[in-house]
Amino acid sequence: MKITVWLKKEFRLLLVTPFKILLLLLLFLNGCASHGKPVTLYDTYTEYTYRVEARDYAYILDNLITQSMGDRGIKRSSDFPDYFPILSDLPNILVKKKEHFELRDGNFGCLTLNGFDRFDRPAVIKMEFGREQGSWKLAYVSVDYLSLPSEFTGAAVCPKRRA
């Protein structure tokens, strides 16, 4: 009798354990899959910063800026800094980031970064993003240097396009 009860418990344990392991494995794989593409605008900015520092301009042109922005007649990806000098220097503008705000509405979004430049001057970077092919891509950037840190914005502000 004791052996039968013990075998039933062991048999249940053998049936339940693989399902627990499978559930944990699925949760782990789902977590890893969600880290493939940038999810937030700040994630896209971080990816962009990494790619600029690595001088991976071909990747930026193909994956991180909008098609309208990339259609500027660049023949070689190594010419990216010549065509986009501000975008090429974007990771170096704010050496101390204070805070960031983002706003998304459908296929349109804005990211605002407050911080200080290399001379400890307050500055705000305002970025506009568009959603293309399921990913957020940089569409427009403006940089504003401020007189005082009290002028930092407290919300996401879209850049004003200059004519």
C-alpha cells in the first residue's frame, strides 16, 4: 500500500515537473524576444547612439532614420557625417543627461532630452520619430542651448521644423 501511494506521488511529480520547466522556458524566451527591437523612443535613441559611436552608418541609414531622411543621395554610408553633421554629433552633445520625456501617438512620436553639454551649458535635444516597417525611426532633430537649467522642459516637446 505504501509503495503504491509513493509511486502515485512520484508519477504526479514526473508529470508536473516537465510542464513547470516548459512554462519557465517559455517565459524566459518571451523575455528575450522582447529585447530584439527598440520598444520606446529612448531605446531607439540609445541604439542610434551606439551605432554612431561604432560608425555603423549603413545600419543607421537602413534601420534608424526615416526613409525620407535617408533619401538624400548618399552614395556611400561613410559619407553619413558629411550629410548629417548634427546627427553624427548627437551622442556627444549632452555629456550629462538629466531626464527624458517621450510622447507617442500612432505612428508619430517625440523624445525630449534635458542635460548639459561638455561645457556644462544646459541644452535640450528634441527629436521627432516616425514608425516605419514596425520600428521607430528618427525623422528630425533640433538642439536648443538654454541660459539656465530652470528653462528645461518638463514634458515631451516636438521640434519645430525650420524652413
